[in-house]
Amino acid sequence: MNKHVKEITLLALATSILFVQELMFSFIPNIQLTTFLILVYTSVFGLKKTYMIIIVHVFIDNLLFGSLGMLNIWIPMALAWLLIATIFSIIRKNTDSIFIFALSAYFFGHIYGLMFVPFQAWLIEIDILLYLLADIPWQIIMGIANFLTVMWLYKPMEKFLMELYSKYVTN
């Protein structure tokens, strides 16, 4: 089978996993593996391919949940995930410390939440500071979940995906 077909298939599976896990955890506010998976994907697939995964994920997510036409949802979501992947790519080039990765993932929970603040405050016509204050506990929950999943799962998942990627794509 063609190397490119295998790679596209693997990236499509990675995108599907990203989407399905969000559905699985959707009943628990701000608990998901999205940040963790985006970090692993950035490390294994590189930034450009992770950008593709993010764009497809955001499109499908917003299409399914009916918010595709709502700029206040998909724009901050896309910007947040793209920014997180970009920042992590820079961090990844400078360290291999799992603690630094996990600490970064904690702050990525805040970055993700902060991207929505101006859009949501404008939409619901509430003072931006009040919205921010109300959102901080949810950012902390997401940050803690991000920290723990990266601490516990990042290295094994990175190793697994690297082996899979090299076996099916680079050979």
C-alpha cells in the first residue's frame, strides 16, 4: 500500500480518536483528553499535520453540535488548539521533561478557556471580567485534568504512536 495512503489513514484515525474521546467525556464538564492528544500528535506527527487534525476536528465538532455558523464557538476553539500545538512544539524542542509538559498542559487549560472569554462575553452581553471570573474554576478543572493525563499517559502514548507511525508510514 502507498506510504501516503497509510499516513492519511493514520491521521484520519488520530482525528477520529480526538473527536470520539470528546464525545465520550462530554457529560463531564472540562474533562477530556483533547489537550493531551494534541500534544502527543504534535510530538509524533509534527506541527503541520497536527494543524490539519485540529482543523478537521474543529470543523466536525462544530458541525455535529450545530455551532458551525457561530463565530463565537469555532473561531476561539480553532485558535486555542492551534496556539496550544504551536506553543507545545516550541517547548518540545527545548526540553523532554514530562513535568514541564504536564505543567504546560495545565496552563493550556487556561489558554483554551481564555480564548473564549471575549467571544462569549460579547455574545451574552455580560461584563468580560465577570465572565472571566465565572470561567476560572472551569479552567482550573481543565488544567488539572490536562496535567494529570500528560503526567500519566504522555510518554507511553508518544512511544506507542511513534512506533506505529514509523512502522506504517516511515518504512
